[in-house]
Amino acid sequence: MTSSPPPLDATQLGAYFALIEASSLLRHAVEQQLQEVGDLSYVQFQLLATLGDAPDGSRRMTDLADGVVYSRSGLTYQAQVLEKRGLVTRAPSADDERSVTVTVTAAGREVLAAVFPGHIAVLQDLLFAPLSRADVETLAEILGRARDHMRRTPPRSAAARGRRRAKPTE
């Protein structure tokens, strides 16, 4: 018989609710800015920003899904939307014919350049303005540890896929 985990104390519960509320408020403001300036969803921005940060502007779809913590199918749809807008291209991977590589285009980089100033302004105003430099360093260290702990369990997109078994013939 497994035992139930101990209940959260008032400080843990307060930290959890503050994190969730702050995250929701920040994400809403960021999504609004991205939509207004670049006609991008948050996930589309994450995808473009990740590609824009890659040395050659390209990444495999599976790696993108793991990095932005999004399902493979959901990311495929978002990449299709961005490809239709001319912001990315998709092609079979040179390293693995089963993989698809996504590459940011010049137009995609232009959209990133257009949204970044407002994106940074939202972050500065809502997240960083009330914090000292020491607070930001502490926050980065704490959230980094929490993220690293959570990443020890691989995202679904990194889990091995089950193979279909052929039905026996009668």
C-alpha cells in the first residue's frame, strides 16, 4: 500500500499559487503583445525564437517539441502555419531521413526582430521591474533548479514510441 504525500504547508501552497498566477499574468501579456505585433501565438514565438537562436537557424522537430514542451502533433501544426506564412521551411533531415528539420527564413527573422523590443519591454515592466538584481539572480537559480528537476523525467515527445505489432494471420 502506498502512502499519500504529506500535505503542502502554507508557505509551499502560497509559493505554488504565486508562481501559477504570476506565470498566467505574464503569459497573457506576452501573448497579447506577440499577437498584436507579429500575429504570433506564444508557441509560434517559442518555435521561431528557438530556431533564431540556433547557430544555423535549424532544428529537428522532435528537438523543438522537447525544448518548447509541446506535443509532436501540435508542433507539426504550428510549423505548418508558420511555413504557410513563409516564416519557416520544413525538409527531411540530412542526418536522419525519418526526421524533419525546420529552418527559420529571413521573413521569420524579420518577425522576430519586430516582436523582440515589445517582448523585452513586457518582461522588463511586468517581471523584472519590482525585483532587485539579487532577486533576479535568486529567481533564476531557483527556477533553474526546479526546471532541471522536472526535466529529469523526459517529455512525452522524447519517450520511446511503442511499435505496432502485426496481427497474427489465421
